Amino acid sequence: MLVQIVLGIGTILLSMILTAGVIALKIRYLKDHGAAFTRYDGFFRDSLVLGFVLLGMSGALGVSVSLWTALFIAIDAFASVEEALYFAMVTFTTLGFGDILMPDEWRLLAGFAASNGMVFFGLITATLFEVFRRLINHRES
């Protein structure tokens, strides 16, 4: 059980560090190069900015799910990479179909992966709300 806790917490930490890094890079880029977006106006500019942020967050999602997939492969929890990836994605997004299950000796990791996904999607939501807020404030000024 201790091994599962250490692996679960370690994978969550790595996932969150990478996600925070993506968010920080996107914020820094928008601060440094945001003026390039101001040559466009209204809907088109807002769409470009939101698309830019969403693209980065989608990449972070892919990296986070890949971390969990790599862990599941490393502990030999699934027969194939496809099963490991499928389980990681379904668990990370908290869908939890239940058609593929972790072996009993590793099942605590599923809870860690799901909690990681909940925090991840919370960060995405917070980031998008902040981007929306700034876009609205920019329009009003």
C-alpha cells in the first residue's frame, strides 16, 4: 500500500508541476507578446487567445495522461499500452466506465489518477475564467 501512495502522490506532483509550468508559460507568452493579438479586434482576437490557451492545456492533458499511462505500464498493470492509455484517460477524466479494472494490488492508484484529473480540470477552468476576465476587461478599457 505504501508503494501505491508514494507512486500516486509522486505522479500527481509531477503532473501538477508540468501543468503549472504550461500555465506559467502561456501567461508569460501572453504578457510578452499579447500586443500581437491587439491588431485583431473583438471575436477574432478573443478566439485566438482562447485557442492559444486551450491548445496548451490540451497538451498538458496529454502529458498528464501519458504520465499515468507510463506508470501503469511500468508496474505491468495492463496487458497492452492501449489498455493502459484507455484506463488512464477514463480514470483521469473521472468517467470510470469500469470495463477495465486495475489489478487488486494496484487499485489505489486509480483513485490518485482520478483526483489528479479533478484538480487538473479545476486548474483549466480557473485559467480559462482568468483569460475570459482579462479579455472582457481589455474590451472595456
